[in-house]
Amino acid sequence: MQKAETIEYKTHGSCSKLIKMTICENKITDSEIIGGCNGNLKGIQKLIRGMDIDEVIEKFKGIRCGDKPTSCPDQIACCLIAYKNSKQNVNV
């Protein structure tokens, strides 16, 4: 069994400021999103718990908030993409 990893990601261009996630065996086991729309983000956190990170990336990547080029869900995808990229660089 793979060890759980906790990651932190400073967001860019969204109301949320920081994303903290725990990932184990490519699945999100816990998350905390600081800043942003509290109720909506609590709902998103419950929805993504237990999901495969690739599925979350596929669903959330490119979502925009109003005129902004990004959104809190898009920043979650960016966080997970950065995590995957860091794992690939370590395993090379």
C-alpha cells in the first residue's frame, strides 16, 4: 500500500488562496481549500473525496469563473497537475 502524501498549492487568479490535499494511491483522501466561496468549496471537497486525481483534472480543468481565466475548480486541477508533474520528475 502506498503512503499518503499531503500537498499544498498556492492558487493563482481565483478567490481561493491555498489548496491542501492528501493523496493516496492516486485518489484524493482529504482536501481543504482556503478562501473562496465557503459553501461551494465545502461541497466540492466532499464531491472529490475518494475520486481519482485524473478524473478530477478531466472534469475541472478549464472551468472559468465569470470573466476570470480560471476558477477554484480549475485551480484544483492545476494543483493536481503540478502534483503529477512533480511525481514524474522524481521518478525519472
